[in-house]
Amino acid sequence: MDTALKRFKLTAILLFMFIFTVQPNVASSQEAPPDSAMALKGGEEGTAFGSLTIEGEDRVRIEFDRPVLSLDLDPVNAPGLDWDNTWDVLGRCSIDFISPLIGLSATQRSPYMPRPWFEEFSTGDVVRFRPALKNVDRWKMTIADSRSRTVAEFEGKGNPPDELGWDGRSIEGNPMPPGLTYSYVLEAYDRAGNKRNFVGEGFQLPSYQIQSDEQLILMFSADELGAASSRMQAVKEAPPAILLDAASRLNQLASDRKVCIEATARTYNNAKSIAQAVAQAIGPLLLGDTSLIQQVTRVEKDAPAGGTVAIIVSR
């Protein structure tokens, strides 16, 4: 009996010791010790995380200050941005532009050379009249076109001059087209008031030019380009002298000029073919940008049968 009691007491003591020694360890295993490495302290740099998990929205916004970008650069004086002339730019490479030109000029004439031997366009008074009248108190000369419309008039007192000149412009100042037949009538009055009329022979205007500070006008008949049926082909093969002289005169003007080729005919197709033929032939002969050449077609019932061309250059 004593032995069983001793065993019971010993068992109770061991059980009591087990409860007070093991139970605190089990409770402590359920709480994680604080980790100071997971704290991001403000004002400190160099914090690194082996792994980081963010729960919530999948967007993170980080704001930081950027310094102001200020460039102390002068485009005018910056290296590599200097303005050079065309020859300085071309002179930086070893391309020879002169030798091929000299070699070509030995066998082929440059299309841009001036042609002073051509005198296709008259200047000044393109038509001259020589009335030989005496004892005249006053006189008046009228120039009319093929439809009897007055295009120019001259008058004065006393005997008429030995020679009267007409520059081809109408009373309004517009150039009259070559290719039409014009006529003139001279009226003379003596001191008694008697009137005498002198009708002159019909005439045509030659190719001529009118030059002013604002523009240059070259007028000529489309018959100078050849027959209408073969005009395009003839102009392509060999430009006529009238276009060679026109190109020589235009090349003496500024390179940024605007060239307008105005063709006038009785039908639209004829006027269009004339303008195209002149533009295609004179384009390779002109210096500068040929895109400045414009074509204008005009249709007039009383135009010359072959058509008329006016090359107008604005300065």
C-alpha cells in the first residue's frame, strides 16, 4: 500500500513539472519575434529586402524630384553649326566638278550659253510708218486690226513727222499678237479744212519684246515653231531659233524668276499643244528651277490661224 502511494505521488509530481515546463514553450512558438530588418526607416539609405510582397492594388506611384535641365548653348556660335556658302560645303569633298565640264565643252556646246548673234525679237518701235505729206494743218493716223477695231492712234498739228513708230501695244497698253493682219488710215486736213484719207497696205507685227521694271514679255507667232501637225516632234529634235533666242534672254535675268508661257489659239487643243511644245523645248535651255514654268492657254475666235505665244517673265 505504501509502495502504491509513493508511485502515485511520484507520478503526480512528474506530471506537474511537465505542465509547467513544456506549456510555456508551446505558447511561445505561436508568436513570431519582431523582425527589425523588415522596417523601412525614413531618412536612411541603403535598405535592401531579400523579398517583398505588396498586397492591395497593382499600381505603385513613386514621386521624386528631377533637376531642371538648363543648356548653355548658343546655336549661332556652336561648333559644327556654322553657316558656310555653297562652295565651302562642296569643297569639303574631293569631287571634281570642273574637269568633266571642260571635257564636255570640247565636243558639245552648253545649252545655257548666251547667243548674241540671234536677233529674233525686235525692240522699241517694231513697225515704222513714213508719211510724206506737206502743207498739212493737222493729221491723225489710226491703226486697226483684222476686225476693224482701233488698236492705236497718233495725231498732231502741222506736217506729220518723217517717220512714225509703233511699239506693238494697244491704247490700253496691252501687247498685240503677231500673226494678225493690221491696217492703218492717215487723215490729213489742210488750213481750209479739206480732208484727205490715205489708206496704207496691210502689215503684220514681227516677233518683239516689251521690257519694263516689273516684267519682260516676248511675243511671237506660233508659226515660228513649225507646222501644227509636226510641231511637237520638230521642237523636240531641234529647238527653233526663236526659242534659243528667248532662252538666251531669260538666262540673263534673275534665277528665281517666274516664267509664264501663254498660248492663244482658236481652239483649246491647239493652244494646249503650243504651250506644251514651248515648255518642253525651252525648259532644258533655262537656268534655275524649271518647275517655275507655268502654262496658260487662251481661246479667242479671232486669234491668228497658227496661234500666238507670249512668254511673260515676272521679276
